[in-house]
Amino acid sequence: MTPSNPIPTSDRSKVKRQPRRGSYDRALIHQILDEALVLHVGFVAQGQPFVIPMGFGRDGDRLYIHGATASRMLQNLQQGIEVCVTATLLDGLVIARSLFHYSMNYRSVVLFGQATMVENEAEKLHALKVLSEHMVPGSWAQARKPKPQEVRATTVLAFPIEEGSAKVRTGDPKDDAADCQLPIWAGQVPLKLTPGTPIPDAQLASDLPIPENLLRYHRGVI
């Protein structure tokens, strides 16, 4: 089925290995990004490749990442170098009858492009809100807002969702037909990110209740 609003692709962003698992549907890409908590940012600086895990947030067709102004990664990215970012959700282990066909069920996104520095103060504050709300919805209203000096000490970059793809694997193992009669268990072990009970800070006043948004915290669709 052709997506109604596909993301642009090129030779570098088309899914070549198991192309039937690839998708260029913008809605699916947004959905995966909105559930993920970690974005891996890949770039090359002075001939050395780096891949750095980062927190992030999505606002429409752009991602925001942030860090200290002294961050080597952010200093390089704001130069307009080419960047590849990835997000992965691991949904399960696929147990096959043969080790060759062991696999994982997953949803992933790979995007390509260039990041730009956010310098406008209003957009910078908006980006910081997007970042905090992505990690914990409701946090912008709960916590103290950033002080001017904290905003100045933070670099925020915007990364456009303008080229890339999603890739998804679901279902049972793909064992060879000859192996299906072997007396070996095969199937799936589902995996899910599940929050535990919030643990109060040791310096927290004892009479402060746990916020409702933390008691009900989850990722993805319930």
C-alpha cells in the first residue's frame, strides 16, 4: 500500500536488505520516533566516525536535540555536516529451530540530513519544552522553567525529517521447511519497556505525593 504522505528517499535511504520490511510512510516514522526515547546520532569529524546516543523530541517534521555548548558533537553538527540518526524499538526475540534463523522483532527509523542551530530564543524555549514533554509528558508544567543562563549554556539543534525510512519486522521465525519438523521449540519472546514504581529523591520532602503523570507513565499506545 502506497503511503498518502511518503517521506522522500534516495539511494542512500532506500531499504535494500529485506526491502519488504521497509516503509516510507511518514505517519509510521512519526509513530516510531514518538515512542522511542533514545536517538543515535552518527557523524564523521576529522575522519573519525562517532555515534552518540541522545535524548530528543519531535515537533512536526523536525527533531530537536540539545546539550552543553561545549559538546564536541553539537559543535560539529552545527557546522552543517551530514548526519545520520536512528531510533529503534525492540519488540521481541525470535526463537527459531536453527540458530541461523534467530532474529528480533523491531521497529526502526533511519534519517539523513543536516542539523541547524536554533538561535531564536522563543524557538529555543519551545524546543526545550518539546524535549522535556517527549521524555515525560506533563513535565513542563511541573518543573522549574530554565533560567536565562541555563538557556544560554544549552545548544539546541533542529534536524529535519526530510529523507529516510522505517523498517519493521514482526511475526514468527522464518525456519527452513525441512527444519519445521524438528522437535525444537520455536516462537517469540515479546519484550516491552515497562516503568517501575517511581523512587523518591533522598532529599524530597516526605509529604509530597508522586505526580499522576509518573504513576501512569508509559511509552507507546496503551
